[in-house]
Amino acid sequence: GENVEQHPSTLSVQEGDSAVIKCTYSDSASNYFPWYKQELGKGPQLIIDIRSNVGEKKDQRIAVTLNKTAKHFSLHITETQPEDSAVYFCAGGDTGFQKLVFGTGTRLLVSP
Amino acid sequence: DTAVSQTPKYLVTQMGNDKSIKCEQNLGHDTMYWYKQDSKKFLKIMFSYNNKELIINETVPNRFSPKSPDKAHLNLHINSLELGDSAVYFCASSHPSGNTIYFGEGSWLTVV
């Protein structure tokens, strides 16, 4: 089955800096890789996703890159703001999917 | 409008009791899930239902029994609660052919 590893577990940056979170996956059949943001006391919310036929996707300050050969994908947040502080989860699965495997989460703290 | 709603949000109960968590989605999705998030924030799928049929049943104790009376509802019943059942339980839903999973706000279960 799929196994998703995520690093780092915690990340502290200053407001305005960039933040990068990295994930690796094991199952070459996986072709869908979403990123979720979980704020305190809330459920995870999708912020961006990427499919295996795309190498990079951008949405304003957020971008995701995917390297299928190396089986890793990354989340990039530029010009971080205090409201970006949250736990971020990567996940991997297939597009027929009924089952996503989540990474272990990264707690991002953006200091003003 | 709440897309995926679950009740109760907080539940404190004694060991050995039986409890239920209810979930409803108004997104018209065919697939619903239960995820468990432990104290270390690990997010793991427990069950997946598609059109009221069980699709995924991870290695979850038999004390956990999901019930889907219709495709908009997926309830979770837990018998003989144990201390280790303390966690946050998230209900979620998606289209089977789509990929975005929408999570509820979570139900915080504490077994004492």
C-alpha cells in the first residue's frame, strides 16, 4: 500500500519569508496529491492539489511541485503571513480514489 | 451553509459506554468517510462508503460500526469505549470520480 512521509514536522518562519514542506510517496500508482491546511479546532481544508500529469501548479502565494521519477512533491508558500500558521498535510492516492494516505503533518508557525 | 456537519462536536464519556457520532453532508456526494486523528495529529482513514455500500474498512476494531442510512448520512457507532479510542473523528465526503475530500469540523471524543 501507499506510504507518505512528510518533513519537517515543525517549521518556524518570519512573516514574509518562504516556507517549503516536502513529502515522499512509495506507490508509483498514486497519481493525485492534495495538500490540506488544518487550523486549530477545525477540519482539514484542501488548499491545492496536483495530478501526476502536471509538474507544477500555482495559486497565488501557494505552489506545489511534483517529481514523479523521485516520487516526491513539495508545497511552497511565499510571502508568509501569520494567518498561514496551521498544520499542513500532504496526501497521496489514485484518481479512482476512495482512499488517500496522509502524511504526518507539518506545524507551520509564522511569526510577525 | 455547512457542507459536512457532524455531531456532537465534543463528547466525554466513561470507559465501557456506547456512543454514536452523526454525520451529514449536503454536497450531493456519493462517497463518505470516517477518519481518525490521534493526539499526534496522524490522520488515518477508518471507513469509506459509496452510495451506502462499504468500500474501505481499514483495520478497525469490530467495536466500531458505521451505518449509512442514505448517501447523505454516515454515522459512527462505538461500543465498549476504551481509553485508546480518545481522538478526533472526522467525517468527510467526495464525489467518487472527483478527488477533493471535504472534511467536517471534527468530533472530539474523550474516554475517561
